[in-house]
Amino acid sequence: MAQITAALVKELRDRTGAGMGDCKKALEATEGNLDAAAEKLRMDGAAKADKKAGRTAAEGVLAFAKSDAAVVVVELNCETDFVAKGDDFRGLAKRAAELALEQAPADVEALAALDDAGETLDARRRALIGKIGENMTIRRFERVEKAAGPLVTYMHPGDKIGVIVAMEAGDETLAKDLAMHIAAMSPKYLDSASVPADMLADERRVIEAQVAEQAEGKPAEIVAKMVEGKLRKFVGEITLLGQPFVKEPDQSVEKLLQAKQAKVAGFVRFAVGEGIEKKKEDFAAEVMAQAGIKA
């Protein structure tokens, strides 16, 4: 059995990125065999990743990767904001975005399976879970191709809200203003034609029920106008072109684009954790339960 020296432990740590304590234990378990210890750490990391897979990962960061022809944004999630600020975690997010840009995978599963210097991106993710001790997920990514005009990005400080805007016509200054508007106002669709028909139908039913209570006894044509007015207001709130422009609230984005003879080809807005139900922790109750104390 080889002697487990500090130098050997450091060599294993440099090779695997695992903690010093884990490296020492792996070397002891493999009688100082460096290759076997590295493999044990890899397997232990995979086991830890599987164990943590059910834990909610609603924090994280966004990362962009850009070329002249396209931009990709990736969302990588973890359990705590502390981990989200770490260099290793952010490095994984950046590498995921670069691979998505370079190889254009069809979906997240295909992205995770891509080779990155001899190991898959998913293997890197699982190894980092084993090293840091939190669940991590590559949640989603989206690619935006350049149109005839500028292709710009905006990342809000903290890397938790990111926007890509592709212009069909218009200048870069306008495109950047629109990206910041989208970050602030969170439109879901470009224009009224982009809103799904089933969403409009559902909203119409809700509005009709509300108006029926408010406008009881009023003529049918008045009720119909009230319904259409509320529906237009709803569409205006969720579409980029329908929203008041943040820098000039008296003017809609649609009017702004018309005045500048500009056109948006498409946009993407990601916000970390949107749509993920975060687990609410009651630490006092947890401690009491562990102590066998009933509330």
C-alpha cells in the first residue's frame, strides 16, 4: 500500500477537483492507487448526484454564448444563491452555452449528452454535484438566429434575467433599449398574432364572466364592447408591441417601431427559476421534529 501523503492527496484533488477530505478517504479506500481513487470519486459523485436529483433547484444563473450568426442563452439551476455565485458553477453554465451554440443540439437531453474534452456535459454536471453537494440541473436553453438587423443581448446584474433581441430593421441603440424594456416588462409574445388562440379563448371566458356581473342589465352591444376592450388590454399587457415603452410611457412599442421604421424579428427573455415552485422551509419546525418535539 502506497503511503497516503499530502502531496498524493493534492495530486488527486488537482486531477478531480474533489475536496481534500474526500480525496484522502478515496486514497485510503484504494490503498493509495491514484487511478482507482479517481474512479471511486467519480462513482461517488454520480451516486451523490442521483441522491440529490429530487431536490428543488430554483436558484442559478444564465449564460450567453454569441457568434455573428446566433446567440444562445442557457439556464443552469442549483439549490442556493451561494452556489450560483461560485466560479465552478458559472463555468459550467458558460460551457453549456458554448456547446449549445457550437453544436446546436435539439433539446436539453441532447445538450447534456454532448462531448466536452472526453466527457459528457452531464458527467461534468454530476461531478460538480458530487463536489459541491447541491442538486444542479441544465433546465433549458434557446437559440436566436440573426435576422437582417442587429442581434443584441442584455444581462441584468446578477445574471438572473437575460434577453436576446433580433431586429429585422432598426439600429443597435434601439435594439438595446428594447432588450432592457423586455427585461423590465416581461412581455410573453411579440404581437397579438403570436398569442395562442386557446389562451385568448380562456381569457375571453374569464372576462365575459366578470363583465356579466359588472354590467347586469346593460344592452348586449355595450357588454360586447366591454369584453373586447378588456381583451385588448390583456393582449396589450402581454405583447411587446402592445406595451407602453418604458422610456416613453405615452408611446407604445409598436408606435415607436413605426416612427423609427424598425421591426423586431423575435426575442427571448429568461428569468432564473421562473415557473419553478420553490420549497418553503420551516427551519423551526424541522429542528423541533428532529428533536422529537411536537408543535
